[in-house]
Amino acid sequence: MNADDRENRDRVARVDPGDRAGLARDVATAIEAVPGVAGLIGDAGPVQVATLHRHGKVMGVRLTDDTVVVHIVVNALPLQGVTTAVARAVRRVLSRAGDDRSVAVVVDALEGVSALPEHTEPAHTEPAHADPQRDHPEPGRREPGRPGPGRPEPGRPEAGLARGSGR
């Protein structure tokens, strides 16, 4: 038996299967109580994510030596708010158990979320003291710096000139 084998054997021997199962179940229970979480998921991809123990498994929670990885289905937006709340809930459970592992939250699916919110531009409002000459200049007259006839908009090539033609 080499040093790596002994280290692995010792690491496995330090983990009490009952404590491991209990911790995984406590983590799962805390996650399912977070608003915006539809549930845990462990079989969304080609590899099953679960914590195995003597009497079964806890799907969606994987306890590694240095990280607790959780895979969730989310039914509310914004995602960052839900994932932050999940991470906090898991850290509370770990803290009560005297465990300082890091937490990784993976969103595997969205449920009941029909579309992501659209980015909306603020409504255009007229200035309180509109200047009709400035806001609506005479035909053919333009304000300095504003695009107009013969002056392209910033970042857009002039009509009729090919990019890179040098003209």
C-alpha cells in the first residue's frame, strides 16, 4: 500500500456515513426552503450528482473534501438572488455542523419561467424648458456635433463608402 492509498483510506475512515447522510439531508432541506427553488436535481446531465450513503442517496447534493456542490432547479428570477440565498442557507447548515467547506451552486434548469425579463430603455421625456430652435432646427440646419446630412453617426461609416477603402 503506497502513501496515496493510505491517505485515501484514512480520509474515508474519518467520515462517519451517518453524519455524511445527515449533513446532506440537512443541506437539501435548507435548499428546498429557499424561495425561488423548485427543487434539487441530480440527473440533469450525463453524470448523476448525489451524496451516497449506506441507506441510499441525497440527489442534487455532492459533498466533496473541500466543497459542497448543489444542483438546483429555479422557478424565479433574478437567478443571482436565488443562488445567493441558496449559498447562504447551505453555509448556515455547514456552520452549525462546524464545517468550513466552500459552497458551489449550479442552476441546472429553469421551471415555470417563460422568458427572461427584457431590458427596457427609460422613457424619453422632453426637457422642462425645451428650446424649439435647438430641439427642432430649421431644415438643412444642424447643431454642431449632431449627425446630419453629410455627417455620419459616430461609429457608423458614411453611406457609399466601403470600410477600409481609405476614402
